[in-house]
Amino acid sequence: MKALCWQGTNHVAIERVPDPRLINPRDAIIRVTSTAICGSDLHLYGGKVPTLMRGDILGHEFMGEVVELGSAVKNLKIGDRVVVPFNISCGSCFFCERKMFSACDNSNPNPALSELGIGQACAGLFGYTHMCGGYAGGQAEYVRVPFADVGPLVVPDDLSDEQVLFLSDIFPTGYMAAENCDIEPGHVVAVWGAGPVGQFAIRSAFLLGAERVFAIDRFPERLALASEAGAEVINYENEDVYEYLQEATGGQGPDACIDAVGMEAEGHTIDAFMDQAKAIFRVQPDRAHALRQAIRSCRKGGVVSVPGVYVGLIDKFNFGMAFNKGLNFKMGQTHTHRYMRPLLERIQNGQIDPSVVISHRMSLDEAPEGYRMFRDKQEACTKIVMHLH
């Protein structure tokens, strides 16, 4: 089969690789019909995340048709059309039983690697390094899906791939980020990063009752999408974000701040320049300008929600500011399984159309160019979907 493989920093290529096969009775084989490039894939593309190996198949946002089933999978049938969550969860460990699916204890066959980085084993993820299990990803013609009796969600035929594909990751991620804000009627929410996750965080904040949402970015196409959703936009190249938010909220600050940027934040202050220099020289992988700004801007006793991916140590992290303001931090990989069915119902009810974030459609063969385009923000690119069949 054809698959997109990582070949080194800023180098991916379509390769011929062996077809996946059933290994465990709880496996399924999915023929991929649609897959997408995620902002998190760009961290891998740029070599920012350790334990990725040459030849690894990328991609964790995908859906398709069930073509083979292990003997223990009774909830699916051949021919079912399914969306697959990006995290792999067993469904029965301490964490899965508490619906903390991204903390699954049993889905990562390489626990020692993640224990070095985070102290315990993380869950397995599709197409996201050997620290996260070394599973082949979904930017391919076929994928083996472990624990298929737990993860894949059957979707109705009257909804297109583009309407439901993002249930695999970015829609639940943005929704969980907003849910973590404990939004009440009248609340003000500020979202750093108006990329795909930020767009869903903005829309989810409104769905959950926020009165005002601010979107912070610098790309006109992203700010325009945010404005269409009802957000008040701030171009951080033209405005002092902290001062703008203080003035807009009567000096109090937003009730909640969402960092939907993560480890590759940009800025024009000394901390941002120092982060960039350290990243270039491999001293520190994470550039946390947006997170620092969110901490400073948030009101006392407010919530800082972090769906943006971080992988290591952060310098100049003002924990004293957070402590003295009494901030609440909520963060982590999305418990995708928890949100897929409720968010599918919101799509069916017409409350949201996730396809609005798509700017480009490609074939799998065009994926290497798609990665370059998305990384360089060319052609007003906000989200790329690849259709295979």
C-alpha cells in the first residue's frame, strides 16, 4: 500500500509499505477514505518530538471503511463507515473506566520510553512516535486499529466525510479545551491561536454559553474564520494583547484563557526571541510565549486551559504569577472517545459544521506538498484534507 513516511527533519515522502494485518483479536483493518494533516503533525515534520524514526507512517486524523475484523470485535461489521479517535484506549483500565481515555495504561507497548519523559506511561497514539507506542498512522491507504471494540465510531451515511472526519481529534480537542474553562453565562474567553483547534475552541465556547470570545492570531484567513464564528479578533502583530484584553474587560481580564498554540508559539517580545534561539540550538523544544501571555492576561481565580501540545521543559515560566492570581490549570491530550458521540449529535442537529475549517483538498500523493504548504502558511491554508477513495 501507499503511505506517507517521515524521512527526516522537514522531509516526508509517499512510500510503498506492507499492508497492515490483524495481530490481535481486538484489531480491525480500516480502508482509509479521508485523512488530514494536523498542526501536531507539523511538530513531527520539523523533528521537534523525540523517538520518531525514519520510515514511520504519520497521521492521526482519519476515517474509513472496515474491511477486516478480529474475532473479538463484535460492535463493528465489515463495511461499516467509521471515524477513529487519535488516541488508542483499552476501555477497561483504571483510567478508561473513569473516561480518561488519553491516559490509558494498556495501549502503549513502549511504556519505558514515555516514563522517561513524563514519569508514567502515556496512551498509544496513531502515527505519533515510538514514545507513544510506535503505531502506524492514518496517512495511508489502510490502517490497523487496535482495541477496535472500543475506539471507532460508526457514522451515518447521510453525513459526508468532511462533516465527521474531525471527530477523530480537533473537534473534541477544541471542545474539551472549552469545557475545561468551566464556562458560565456571561463569561469572557480568550483563545490564543485561531488554527483548527482554536476555531473549534471558539465555536465550542459559544456553544457552552460564553458571552464574548476573543481570538488571537496574525493570519488574516484565520482571524476571518474566527470573526465569522462571532469572535472578537486581535492581531498580535498590531496590538498589545494583554493591554487590549484588560481594556476590553474593564481591567479584570478574561474569565478563561485557552492556549491553542502549544510548543511553537511566536511573538515579538524578549521571551519569544529567547525561546526561538533555544529551540534552534536544541536547548529547549517548547516556545511558550502564548502560555505566558495567557497566564498574565487571565483574571484572578480564572482558568487557563491548554490543548496546545508541549513536550518538555519551559524556561521563564512565571509560576509565582499563576500562584498569586489563584489560577486553575486544565490541560492534556484529549479524551476523544468521551466526546465523539455527543459531538456527532451536535453535527446532526445542525449546531456546527466542522468542515468550515477546510481550505485545501488533496490526494494522498500530494501530502508532501501539503505539509510544506501548511508549515509555511501558504495560500491561506487553514486545514488540509486528503481524500483517498
